[in-house]
Amino acid sequence: MSRAIYPSLAGKRVFISGGGSGIGEGLVEGFVAQGARVAFCDIAQAESEALVARLDGAAFAPVFHHVDLRDIDAVQAMIGRVEAELGGIDIVINNAANDDRHSIDDVTPAYWDERMAVNLRHLFFAAQAAIPAMKRAGSGVILNFGSISWHLGLPDLVLYQTAKAAIEGLTRSLARDLGRDNIRVNTIIPGNVKTPRQMTWYTPEGEAEIVAAQCLDGRIMPVDVAALALFLASDDARYCTGHDYFIDAGWR
């Protein structure tokens, strides 16, 4: 299957959170293949270093930063380092999240705060740190990753779904406040994507149930999600902002 090439992405300075595995790995690979300059962060050291080594022969090999996104001071300091390394930041992709299951009875105030730190808070502060560079450049793109989970009301994910619902509101607000600076902000909402982590949750029977609930046969892969992100980050999507874009095979 041939993939689109976006000339406007060549040389763009891109930051991706959670880029070491799963959907994030697909994002890093996709932007590197477009000739973009990519920096990414993750807490998965081994997987991230393996990804960098695998893409070492690219025109611009990706740069990895080991950062815990719950530490906002570290997040914003990292964005500063990325800006210095890449000579600016044109595109921020807030992908990192964690969908650990939990029951209502198990939630404490401390666990609530930790889940919001993992799944919501860092998106705003990473964007906040990168916005000045985008304003100086005269344009920018922020892509926030939501989730189909809260649209479906899946069980045992109350805090994750709360955070992911809030991300869509964050996108709308940032798009309004940043539009006159020519900074576009959108949400990507994946369905069930076949990644090693997701496969720990599903039996073959569970996979079959997901496909049966989709309009299309087959399993969504990280490369499919990356294809949507590449379009939304490119100049081809120059009038796309403030909206939610689903890549879910019509899962209902």
C-alpha cells in the first residue's frame, strides 16, 4: 500500500509525547519518513532507544528524551531543550496516555490526581511551553489525542474517560485562543488500535467482538492513525482546526 507524501512536512520540527511504542511509535516513524525533524519523549527507555537505532539511517534521525510527564517542570524544561535541538517547534503531538482499568470504589483523591496528571494535565503544559516558538514562526499545529472510549461509555475506565472527554474541550479552547496566531489545534480520536499493550487486554474472541462492532473489517494499526496525523499536521489541512477526527473503522 502506497502512502501519501506531504512536501509541507519536510524539515518541520515535531515533538511527540509517548513516542516509544504503540501509536506513538507509528507517529515517530511516519513523521521521520516525511523528512521531518522529530523529538519524542517516553518513560519506556529500552523501546525508545531501539526505535532511535532502527531509524538511524533516516534523513533526520529522531531524538529521544526520557521524561515522566507527571513532572510539569521537567516537561517544560524538555520542550525548551527540544526547541534548542530542532531550532524551533512547529508541531506538538500530545499522544501519551495510560488506560489502566479501575473501579469506582478503588478511586481515591490521590489516584484521581495521578490519573489526571498522566492523561490530561501534561497536554496543556507541553502546548503552553511550545506556543511561544510557534508564534515566533508565524504558524503551528497542536494535535491532542482523545479516545473513543468515552464516546462508547466503556466499563472500568471512569478516570481515563473523564480525562479524554476533557481533552476535546481543551482542543476547542486552544483552537479559539490561538487561531489568530495561525496555530491550528485538533483532536485525533482512535478506535481500538492493535498495539502490544492493547493486546494484553483482549482475547481472540474479544478482538472478534471489536471487529464485529466496526463498520469495516480488519484491525486499525498505528500506521493508520499516523496517516491521519500526517494529514492534519500538513498544510493540506490548513483550514482544519477546533475539531475531532475519528479513526475508528466506524466502531459503534
